[in-house]
Amino acid sequence: METRDKLRLALTIIISSFLALSIPILFSRKFFKTQKQRKICYLNTESKAQSTFKRILAENSYFQFKHLKLQTQSNEEYSNLHPYKGEISKLLKNPDIGFLEFLDGFDNGGEKWNCEMSDPLVWTETKSQLEELAEVLSKERVFAVDTEQHSLRSFLGFTALIQISTKRQDYLVDTIALHDVMGILRPVFAHPGICKVFHGADNDVLWLQRDFHIYVVNLFDTAKACDVLSKPQRSLAYLLETYCDVATNKLLQREDWRQRPLPEEMVKYARSDAHYLLYIAYCLSMELKQHKNDPPNGYSHCITLQTDASIIYCDMRWHLSKYTPASRRSNATCLQLFQKDIEAYLGESTALSIISRCLNDQGGIPSSLCDLKFQELVRRFCAWRDIMARIHDESLRFVLSERAIIALAAKRPTTELDICSTISEADPDVELMTLFPLQSPSSVVSCHLEDLHYLFQAEIGAVDDVLQMFIQQHLGPDGSCPLSAYNYALLTQTGLKQTIRATSNQNGFKAAKQLAKKASRELFVQKFSCKSPVYHNFKIYANDGRLLCHCDRKKLEWYLNRNLAKLVEDDPPAIMLCFEPKGRPEDEDNDFYIQSKKNICVSCGEGNHYLRYRIIPSCYRMHFPEHLKSHRSHDIVLLCVDCHEIAHAAAEKYKKQIAAEFDIPLFIRKVVDLNQVHNASASTPTIISEEAGVSPLQLRTAAMALLRHGTRMPCKRREELMQVVMKYYGGREISDEDLERALLVGMSPHERRKFEKKRGLAFKNSLKSMNLNGERENNICGKATTSIQNDLNGTAAGHLYVNAGETDQKEGYLDILMGDDTGVNTRPLFSNGRVNSAVSADEGNDIADIKEFPDIKTSSTSNHDDICESESPSNETTNPLDDRDISLNRESKLSLLGHGPHGKQVVEHLLKEYGEEGICQFCQRWRQVFVEALHPRFLPGGWDVNHSGKRDFGEFSVYKPGKNIRAIAI
Ligand code: AMP
Ligand code: MN
Ligand code: ZN
């Protein structure tokens, strides 16, 4: 017994001491392992300029940016909208002219004006100096501004310097030293009585909001003035050279503006960016005044005489000149709001663009390497790069280049050493390519190599979860990287994942769309890109042998079959017209039309797939006078899917700007609740949530889907669609009748009649009975509306149009491919005009002079032929285009309704105010938007932003008034 007990004791001691020893060993092993894995993050030893900032408005999480809340605003009134919307709207209606008087001295051959930048400049770096500056500026009537940014070593970028010039003095504000107190300048920037002159303010306006909650009110943008004056160039370098005889080295703009003290050369450059602006603004204003803006008949509004201005500036000519549109465009820029780009899946857009480039052999690797595994790795690295850039507050480029991502995904190195060399080999000329010293691999990669290693593993689960794990590892309780004001919000539950979910829910089915976007992209390309070359480039000669234009085979046959032309060349075929076309392209300087066109994306040169893109959005163009629509081949170009997406996004963004500039909202909402209307008129209009609107097309497709398949569709889907319709009805419960009414919203009476016919008698009757209630056709609501109508004192038919502002209209490929369940047709749904251009049946090579036959007219069996863009005045003639195009064209018309009412009002406004010249300028603006979004490298020669579109029409042209198209067909 004793021995047994002893033995037991001994055993217990041995076991317990073993355990006592081994547990710490196990723990420390684990501990040491993690210590060894985690190198010390470089941020523990490196300090960055922005780490001194205490007031950070835009941090790196996924929380939406919060705009300034005015002290006069209560919490309930705060809506994250533009705090100075009212002030800016006033300026849109009444341009500021008075400030020009204060620049009058420039008139004396520039004598009063300090041309040479000889006075010492004022370097502002303390709070009291800044307060002094604010005081000086508050007494000015006008001052010039420019900003310099730093973006390489920061996720969102920050303002490193602000240059301000008054007539007397140049100031450089050290916005790194003064970052937290820059609000001192807020009042002068927001003062509507002080004009701020910028050159190309689009970005500066947003940067100032992002960093300092500074909002520019009353802007004169010299770049916008250049646009209105159709100057050959709009760069500041050009203006400096032309007006001031000053040459600049624009390379300095990409220098590291964090440097202190700033090198002398950079000081001089920065100063010159603002110094000459007042003088240039003065010169451009005088030129604008010279150009009459074709006053419309009975022009009467918009004239507020400035009491403090001299007679010259009360002159009506200012208001009637091109000064007005230049000023309006400038101030419309100020209405933009800074927003963080929020992707549902981190890095997704970059991943997609990398993958598509690689699939098209443009990624520097054979496309055969671009398999599914490769694509998955690219997605993981893009997501990792995005989260690491946020954690360390670095730019994406600084963390890891796209070349390096491609190389990693293609080579799949197995050791950390291999990973490093793969990256540095992919970035060979890193030092040469940039003015900044860039390491490859970057310090972020070097310190967190184990992450990359981990990402190569086959089964790592959902990328979302992996990212969450990285955040915890790097920023969590014993994280490897320092917490900062920029990254701490990533740690909160909602900082990343939850917010993504929340945002997706908010935006309806956006998340599902994003998810399906990947999968459907290729399907999209297959389905909608042009199957055969768009431009056949068969030649058409005039009867004297001069080349007129190129056309496709159908058109060629059309002429031949009617004996209107004879075949003069066989391979490739070319024809000569038997009649004299009136006007020739070269007579009008329109070389463009005789160019043969390449079947490639005009932006990137992609030749495997492409779709047609309309540079002037159809919602406007469909309302142009017939003869101004005729130069469509100039404004319809081929784009690959990716460039199409970019161009479309830019256009949608610009539409919002147009909506603000003309005060014509994009989206509509019917206000049915009396209380809401009272509120709206009692206080600021912004109380009506700007999110509340819905586009007419969205509304109608949702209503149609519900009526057709409401009972059969999944609950969730039905709920989503109901939400869309409810948005229109101000959030109230909706009945079947409401749905029926919603189908007609935004249609003209004619469109509606046609539509009713198609919908059948029963439907028609139900509508009739509604119309009998004494309401206007478009206003089909119950009693509530009638009383609202009285309340609103005749607001058009009781419809209160509310600007839906931030409503995100960007659609993924999914809706386009989803087809029946949301679509009005059994064909795919074209929800917002984005695919419209892709499937339009226009033949791009048209030349109006010989457009004796009309283009395709939608077949009469179409449900929607009357609500479409009527490109052709007749549908009597044989259709020269094939059936595929016809069927696609039919549905494409549907999409035109996306912003139909908005487009119509804008065009009507332009015609009324500025006549046809207004339309031409409007087109030029859209071309400018297109060029700026894509910087297209393969536009056909002769393509021109300033293309006049002025064409003379042939005897037989469909655009010739009073000509019957049938005359020629016989
Ligand atoms: P600027 O409007 O010329 O004063 O430019 C303002 C800031 O925009 C610069 O400080 C740069 O950060 C950035 N920037 C403008 N153009 C470029 C460019 N071509 N490349 C890189 N950065 C640019
Ligand atoms: Mn500058
Ligand atoms: Zn780190």
C-alpha cells in the first residue's frame, strides 16, 4: 500500500511537474512563433507628416464621410448634404459680376499689377499668421487659390499646401503645420460675396472638403471659362504662356509637397500657380463678355443689379454674354460633395480591371496564364493591398504595384524570399518611373510577408473573413501595427464588414449585383459586344469619284438594290452614287466622315470585344431637334466593356452635375403625404430626404415586374421591388392600383396612349376611370394629391420633383442580364441607359448627306416603339440592318427613360435660353467629359471635342424638312 502510495505520489509529481514545465513551453513556443512571424511594422520607427494631424475628417474605414454640420443646423436638420447648397444655388441664378470691378486695374496694360512676383511672399505656418490671413481675405472682394496634394504616402491623400493670391500679395499656407486649424479659413471660402478664382477646381473643391470642411462658395474657374470660350487648350500652362508669357515646368506638380522647407524652385512654382490667376480671370471675363450668348426671346430673368458696382458691371451685356454660363459652370462645381469610394468587395474594381487586361494579353503575361486560380489570387492580393493601405495609411501603389500583383498571381512563389524577388523583378525601373524614392518590395510588404504567403494557400475561406483576421492581427489588442486616427475605425465591428453589408442592404440588391458582376462580366461580353465588325468600311464615292464616306454591307446593298449606286470596286466592294449628294464632308471641314474606322475600343485599343457607346447620353439626345441628331457617327464610338463602364460612370456623375447646374433633378418622387409637404415648404427643402427619389425607369420596371410576377417571385425580391415603388410614393403602403399608375410615370401623353393600347382594354378602362376623377393624365393619385395640389399652389400636377442626389444609379452587369423578373420585356432589362449604347442599332458610319434612307425604326410589334428615341422620321422603308439589331434595339429604347423627364427639361431649357448653339456647346461638354474620363488613345482622326455638328443636308435627306422619304425609294 505504502509503496503504491509512494509510487502514485511520485507519478503525480512527475506528471504535474511535466505539465508545469510543458505548459509554459507550449505557450512560449506559440508565442515565439507569432513573434517570429510578425516582424516589427515599419510604422513603429517611421513617422509620417500626417501622424501629427489631430483633426481627421476622412479616415480610412468604410464609414461614409461626414460633411460639415452648420452651427445653425439642429441634429434633425443635418442630412450630410452640402451645407451651402442654398448660397450656391443663388449664385447659379445670379452670377457674381461685381468682383470684376476690383480687378479693373489690370486694364492699364497690367501696370497696376505686380506681374513679376517680385514682392516677398508670405509663408503662413502659425495659427496667428493664419488668422491674420483670414482677416486680410475677409476684406477682399476676390482672391485666387490653388492647392498641392500629397498622395503617395497616404490612403486618401492630403493637402500639403494652399496657395492664395490677392491682388497685392501671394501667400503660401503650410497646411501640414496648420492642418488642425485650417477651419479658420472656412468663412472666407464660404462667403458668397467673395469670389474665389481657381484653375480647374473640380478636385480642389473636394480636397478642401475632405481635409478641412472648407466649402467653396462663389467660384470663377478659369478652366471652365476656357471651355465656354472653346479655347484650343484649357491647361494652366497654356494660359500662363498665352496671357502672361510665363513658362512653367508642370513636372513639379508631382513632386513631394511634404518637404519642409520647400525647395526654392517648388516655392516659385507653387506661387505662380495662383499668382497669375486673377489677371487671367480678368482677361477671360472680358472675352466672355464679348461673346453674346444669343439671348432668347423675351429674356427677362436673372438680373440683379449690384448696388455697389459701377455702371459698367450693371451692364446687361454681362448677363447676356457667355460670362453667365462660365460662371454657372464654375459654381456648379462647388455643389460637388466629397465621398469615399465604397466598394462592396475590397479591391474588386482593380482586380476586375487587371483580370480583363490580362485576358486581353495586355497584362504583360500570356493570357493563357490567366486561369481561374490566377484570377482568384489577383482578387486576394487586391483585397489585401486595399486593407493594408488603409491600415498603414499608404496609397495602393505604395503598398504593391499592379505589375507585382500580376507577377505574384502568375508565378506563385513559394518562399518569402521568392515573393520578394518576384515583386522587385516586376518593378524594375521603380526609381526611374517616379520622382519619389519607391522601394520594391515596399516596407508594407517587407514587414508583412507572412500575410502574402498565407494568401497563396488554396483554401483560406471567404476573403472577407481573412481580411477581418488581418485587421485583428495587425491592429487588434496585440497587433503588429500602430493604431492611428486613420485606421482605428477599421477595428470596430462596422468599420469593415458590417458596413459593407449595411451599405449593400441600403442600396437594395447592390451586394448581390456586385457578387454576380464578376460571373456575369464574361457573359455580358459574349452577349452584348458586337459579334461582327461594326464598321465594314466599304467605300462610297460621289458621282465624280470623290470619297464620301464608309458604310457597312447592308447600306451598300440598299443603294445597289435601288439603283441609286453602282458597284465600282469588287474586293472590298465600293460603290459610286448615281446622284449628286448635296454637300461633301471635306467642304465642311468634316474629314472625320471619310476616315475609315477601326474596329477597336477607341480608348484602349482592345480589338476582341467592343460595344457602341453614345457620348451624348440618350436621355438628352432624344430630345434634340431632328437635324442636330444627324452627326451621330461622331458621337457614337466603340469601347471595350471596361472602358464602357468607366465612361458610363463618368457620364452618370456628370449628369448629377448638370442636374445641379440647371436645377433639374434626375429623379422623381411623388409626395403624397400632406405633412411632408408642409414640412418641406416650412423650412429648408433639404428636409425631404434626397435619397427619396427614384428614376422613372426603375419605378416602372419594378412596378411591371410586380404586376406580372409579383405572386411568383421570391419574397425578398418582391420586397425589394416594393421598396422601389414605395420610394416614389413617399414611403406609404402601395396598392395594385398604385402599381398600375406607376407604369405610366414619366411618359408623354402620346407614349401613354400607345402603351395603354398595348396593355389591353381592361387596363385602359381602369386608367380611364381614374382620369375621370378630373386629374391630369400624369397625375394619377387619390384625394390626397388633389389637396396637395392646392397646397402647392399649382405645382405641376401635384408632382413634387425631389432631387434624389446620392441615389446610386450605377448598375452591375447583373441587372442587365437578369432578364425577366424585373424586366418589362422578356428580353434582358436595360435599366439605366448603360447598355443602351451597346445594343443600339445605329450604324456608326452614317453621313447625313447621303442618309436618304432612314435608320432602323423599331418594329411596330414592339411594346415600346413610341417611347424610344426617334432617330428616323419614317418607318416606311426597308430596314437596312439585320434582325439581331432590331430586336435588341427595341429593348434598348426602354432604357432611355432612365432620366427621361430630366433630359427633356434640360434640352428644352438649353433651346429656350441659348438656342441651337446651346445644344452644340452641350454636346461639346459631353465630349469633354468622355475625353477626361478615358483619355482615349485611338479616336479616329478628325474626331474633335469641338465638332460643330453643323451639316448641310442633301436634297433627299431625311433631315430635309418637307421632303418625303418615299420620293427617293421609288
Ligand atoms: P495643380 O492643380 O496643378 O496645382 O495640381 C494639384 C495637385 O494635383 C498636385 O499637387 C498633385 O498632387 C496632383 N496632380 C495634378 N496633376 C497630376 C499628375 N499629372 N500626376 C500626379 N499628380 C498630379
Ligand atoms: Mn498647383
Ligand atoms: Zn504594419
